[in-house]
Amino acid sequence: MKVDIKTKAQIDRMREACRMSAEIRDICANAVEPGVTTADIDDLVVQYCERNKVKASFYRYAGFPGHICVSINDEVIHGIPSRSRVIMPGDLVKTDVGIFKNGYNGDTSRTVALGVTDPETLRLVETTKRCLAAGIAACGPGVHLGDVGWAIEKVAIEAGFGVVRDWIGHGVGRTVHEDPEVPNYGKPGTKLVLRPGMTIAIEPMITLTRAGEKTFVANDNWTVHTADRCLSAHFEHTVAITEDGCEILTLPADYP
């Protein structure tokens, strides 16, 4: 494993890609409405990239055909945008996107509960937000990745929800996925020790049931579902480890 330690100047360059990733993430999330297709959401990313002369990090990455991942309900991650997939009231819609600029990537996601009134579903979404906040709060120089994973896992398990283990967070930088692996579960005092200059994506994927922790990949070879088809939620930020903690690079003033 080779972890890229970035200089302050390199993180400054990466910060713009992350800022733009956050901007288009929220544009896409705010466009989630009944009758909108997931391809309509993808179109927004294409238009944003053309307007700002940047690239979508996910487009053609390992062959992925979309510019954004849009995953609905029991789809955890990697949903392929489609003209035939219509968003409906009551859907949990996860928008996951990255922008490549100045030689660096951002990576971020959020979940929209469209017209959802079920208290348990809303609690799942709020708990996933809290998992992300707990993971970020645990970050800092000298902290083990096992501490970060445990902070996330503890919030989810205490709330009675499941934590996806087949898919995890990761380093972000010159490529959208790089070392180290950043699990959403762990044992305190284990795994890699964080150092200033590391940039990582923390992305809890939390499921309504513990059985939903298991996942499978659909026939499209991309879309990841919960094994029992239960609902899942997903939030993600790219963060930089600093001398005294961490900085959220994909955080606009109003989110989350």
C-alpha cells in the first residue's frame, strides 16, 4: 500500500475540485423530484462540466457509463443513470459524484428522502448523517483508521441499523480511488495511522436491517443492492488530514 501524502500546495489545488464536486452534488440532489429520471440528473453533471470546463471523475472510470451514480432505495451505490428509471415519491435517492480539476478529484454524496414520511426511514437517513459526522470527528493525525471505522459503526449499530462491509471509503487524489482503504467499521487502535497530507473519502453506507449489510451486484455489473432488498442511505465527504485535525473539502456553507 502506497499512500500519497500531499503538500499544502497540492491540497490547495485539490480543494477546488472538491468545492466543485460539492456544488454539483447539491445541484443534483436539489433536482430530485417526482417524474425526473436518473438520466436527467446525469445531464446536469454533463452540463456543469461543459460550462466549467472540467471532467466528471466517474465517467468511464473502470468503464462506468454514467457521469454520476444515482442509486435508489435498496440500491446502495453505483446506480447507472437511465432514461427509463423514473424517481417517485417515497424514494431514497443517493447522488454520488466527483469532479476532476487541476489534476485532482473530489468525491462526495448525499441521500434525498423524497416525500418520505415513514419515521424509521427518516431515522435511517439522519443516522447515516450522524455516522458521517462521527467518522470525520474521529479523524486527525496519529488516529488509526480502525478508530474512524469504529466511530461510524458504533453510531449505526446503537441505532439498530446495519453497516455495509463489502464496500468502503478510500483515498482520493490524483485518481478518484487510491490508498488507503477506509472501512465504515473497525477496531480502535488498528489499521493505518493517519498523517497530515492524507486525503480520504469517508462514506458510510447504512442499511435499514442488519441482514442488509450483505450486498450483491446486479446484472448490469455495477449497481450494488442490499441482500434482503432493504433500504440504504449514503453520505460522503472528502477530507484532508491536517496538523491539528481534519478539513472537510466537500463542505459548502449550508451542508450538512
